[in-house]
Amino acid sequence: MTDADQRGSIFETGGVFANRELLRVGHVPELDRIVGRDEEVASIGQALGPATVGAPPENTIVYGKTGTGKSLVTRCVAREAHKEARTNDVTFQYAYVDCSDYQTETKASREMARQLATHVDADRDIPRVGIAAADYRDITWDLLDEFAVDSLVVVLDEIDKLDDDELLRSISRARESGKSETHVGAICISNKIEYRERLNERIDSSLQDNELVFDPYDADQLRAILDNRTDAFEDGVLEPDVIPKVAALAAKEHGDARKAIDTLYEAGRLAEKQGTGTVTVEHVDDAVTQAEVNRFEKLVSGTTPHVKHILHALALLTADNPDQAAFRTHRIYTLYETLVKQQGSDPLSEDRVYRLLKEQSFLGITESNHTGGGQGEGSYLEHRLLRDPEIVVEALDMSESN
Ligand SMILES: Nc1ncnc2c1ncn2[C@@H]1O[C@H](COP(=O)(O)OP(=O)(O)OP(=O)(O)O)[C@@H](O)[C@H]1O
Ligand SMILES: [Mg+2]
């Protein structure tokens, strides 16, 4: 046996996942993997239906919180409409533009033109720069006529990120303005309900044929969504209480399917890393903690080492004194001083630390309150950590070692 055999493959995959792609962000599953959105699928189907037989599609605006399936359902139904149209001998094309990637009118218009050119197999270069948004739109209308496209649906996802309404306006007027013979429609998607008012004021009513709201998922729906992806794992790897647990946690938080799928994936990755062979609820708990640690680390990543030492001191005090919630500046300062000296650095003054602690309350990490001392004592300031101290300590250790 060689050393390499004994060591095993350096690409050991741990036998946990059979098809991890099913749990990855950006994966657009088939329509039959969509669970609990029958009405929404039907509504978008109804809006796009006419376009599959050569009639104008209806414009639709889709609202709903993050992770409620807006992008998924829209993309899947558009893909189905494309197939359906083909069986009817109708040319239906769609362009999916994620406006968070293409935030300016020019970039979004270019992306629309570029996708259409690819879909119709046009042998035509779409210039990257140097031409205006209106020129990209003209290229689009030209392509539609050149390739005799019967209908085009443009999905503008995260439309609230787009800097201007002109693209949307020209889509709604492409035919009536004589720019194209094709029926052109739009599906706009946003997770900002506030955007509704703004959009209503700025665009004409023809764009508001349909308005669709996606509600957050409940625990049962999340469970069904996750159950439908268990083939991401090898047989028998998932313990039976894992999915109910992930679903319950996600339902309690925001009914966000993306978060639920992410948690399940991260739990699987932890099991894989530990080589345990099964995914358990402990892996789920650890995955949730890890996600919180990562979020906290990101939050404090822009602060100075001194702020991190101050938070570290407060977190250690909080963890070591379960009966006490808040600590005086001086006590935090003493521990902070020790931590800084251990690192071989010079501590800041106590007054400066006091002010930094007050600032952290703006980040929602700590809270500072005046407390009246006993008789003969003046009032003093006490600071309380608003996060789980263990998570804070872990995140700060992690950011230190980075
Ligand atoms: N009904 C469902 N069935 C199966 N998977 C779903 C369902 N709804 C959402 N998902 C999955 O959850 C994730 C998030 O869904 P999606 O991207 O559609 O959310 P969204 O509403 O567009 O959120 P955002 O507003 O953040 O863009 C995706 O990975 C998607 O595949
Ligand atoms: Mg989306």
C-alpha cells in the first residue's frame, strides 16, 4: 500500500451528499420540485399563457419577502412557457435580468439584448461599452424582428435596485411605439413592499395588469420543500428529525426557504467534515450557531482591534457571570487591559473605552444604562451585551486568527 492509499484521497467527499447541487444557491430546480406555490405558478402561468399562443402576455408585478420563491417560480414558469410555445409553433423568448447585478439602465438593457442574442443564436456582437441604453434596446427590437420572435418576456428581478424606469417604460411601449412587431411584456419582482408605492406613482397602469404577493412559508411548507430535496443526500444519511427541526427554525425566523435550504446544506457539510456518516440535529444546531458567528464576525470586521478587545472583555464577563446582565465600565476596562497587554499592545485610556462602549450601542451590540448607585454613591453607567456571549467570543477569536 502506498502512502497515498493510506492517506485516502485528498478529495474525500465523506459520503454525505449524493447531489449537493440540489442545495446550492442559484440552482433552479424543475417545476415539479416547487412545493406549495400552486396558485402563484398558476397566476404567472396565466399571465404568460397568451404569449405561448402568439397573443400579448400580461405584465405582472411580484412582491414578497426574501426567500419566498419569487425568482424561482417566475424563472420556472418562464422556462415552461418557452417549451409550451414551441409545441404551438410560436416563438417565445424570455430574458432574465437580475437588476442587483445590472443596476443601471444601460447595463440592464445590455443584458436583455445579450440574452436575447444568445437565445435566438444571433451571430451578433453586443458591444460592451460605448453605446447608450436606448441603443441596446434598439438592438433588442431589431433582433426580435430579424428572428421573427412572436413574444418576449423580460423578467426584471430585484427591480428596486434599478436606477431608472426607462427600460420598463420602453418594454411596455415597444409595440405601440412601432419599435417592434413582437408582443413584449415584463415581470417585475421586488422584495421591498415599500417599492410598490413608488412604482405605482411612476409607471403607467398598463404595467400593473397583475399584482401578486408571495407570503412567507409556514413550517409545513418548508418541510415539504426540504423533503423534496432529500435526494441531495446519500440514502439513510439524514436522521429523521433533521428536516422538521430545520423547517421549524426557519418558520420561526422569517419563513425564508433560502435560509432553510442553506441551514440543511451547512449541517450536511459539518457532518461531512466530521466524517460522522449521518446528519443529526446537533449538526443543525451547530450550523445555526456557525451562521450567527459568521454574521457577527462580518458586523465587527470593520471595527478596530480595541473595539474587539472591549467586546471580548464584556463577552467573557457575561459568560462567566450568568447571574449578572450588566457590568460597570471599570470592570470591563480591567479585563480589557489584561487582554490588550497579553497581546503586547498598549491599552487605551478608561475614558476612551467608556466612549467606545457607548458607541457600540449604536450597532445594537451593547446597551448602556445609567444606574443609580446606593446611598452615597453617584449614578454610573452599566453595559450589557445584547448577543449570545459564546457566539461573540467565537467570532472574535475567529477574526483574530484571520
Ligand atoms: N416552493 C418552493 N419549492 C422548492 N424550493 C423553493 C420554493 N421556494 C423557494 N425555494 C428555494 O428557496 C430558495 C429561495 O427562493 P427564491 O430565490 O425564489 O426566493 P425569492 O423570493 O426570490 O427571494 P429574494 O427576494 O431574496 O430574491 C431557492 O433556492 C429556491 O430554490
Ligand atoms: Mg429573488
